[in-house]
Amino acid sequence: MEYLENIISTLDEAEKAHFDGMREQLEAANTWHSIDTKAAVLAAQLSAEVDQLQKAVKANGLVYKTEMKNGAVMHRKNPEHTLLQESRSRLFSVLKELGMTAGSRSRLRMDAGADTETDVIAELRAQLD
């Protein structure tokens, strides 16, 4: 447990707030286990990163202007927007692994249902034997 507490202690204030929120949600859904700590820490870090990048893109826009040597103005995509898109994608992947998306929750319920169906079939076979 000390190892996991050390991982959590590396989080800054914003990341810790995201981590605590995710942990509360997972505990409320009865899906939290301490083994999820590393993934939840990563999700919290990515979530805080997405927040920072979103603020930067909002302040600086999706494109910026640059003047070329010949005096022409060129519009370029803001690199912060590219980073934001990549961070969102990585965050979504981690959230899926934690069961924190609609699709992943649906699959978890289906998997749980499949186990229940298997148990029912096993019980029926046992009764026939």
C-alpha cells in the first residue's frame, strides 16, 4: 500500500482533485480496487493536462498567423490543439480501461451477464446429472 500512496503523493493539486473525483465515482459504482490506482493516477494526470491544454487553446485559438520572409501571412494550426487532441484520446483510452465510459460499462455488464448465464447453464446441467 505504501507504494501506491507514494504514487498518489506525486500528484499536484489539480491532478489530486481529478484522482479523488474518479476514485469516488469508481467506489460509488462498486468497481474500485487498489490495483486500479496506477491507471487512475494516469487518468488524473491526463485529465488535468486536458484542462490546461483546453484553456490554452481557448486563449490562443485553433490557428495562429505567422509572417513568411516574403511578407505573406501564413495560417498554421496551433500545436496546443494537436496536443489537446492527443491527450483527449489517451485519456479516453484510460477511462475505458477503468470502466468510466458508457461503452465500457455496457461491456462490463454484458460480461457479468455472460458469467451469470454460464452459472445458470452449469446449474441446469448439474440438475440433469
